[in-house]
Amino acid sequence: MSSDKPKVLITGASGLIGGLTWRNLGHKYEFSGLNRRAVPEIPNTQADI
């Protein structure tokens, strides 16, 4: 499934600022995450950077 939304990688999607960002801008961007904890709502990779 393709989207016309710009794709954005957000680090820390499971944290406060990252979570607020993808929740409030999900209508505008297609997010994926790189974070320590799983975020079921968006595609993500777990890593500790």
C-alpha cells in the first residue's frame, strides 16, 4: 500500500516528544520509528542508540 504522505523516521517514538509528534502529525506524514520499546501503532525497529 503506497501513500502520498512524506515518509519520516522518528527516533524515540516510544518517548514523550516522539509519541506526541507521531500522534499529532500522523495525518500529514507516514511515520516509522527507531526506539527502545515497541510502538504497535507505527512500523518500528527496536534499538538502543
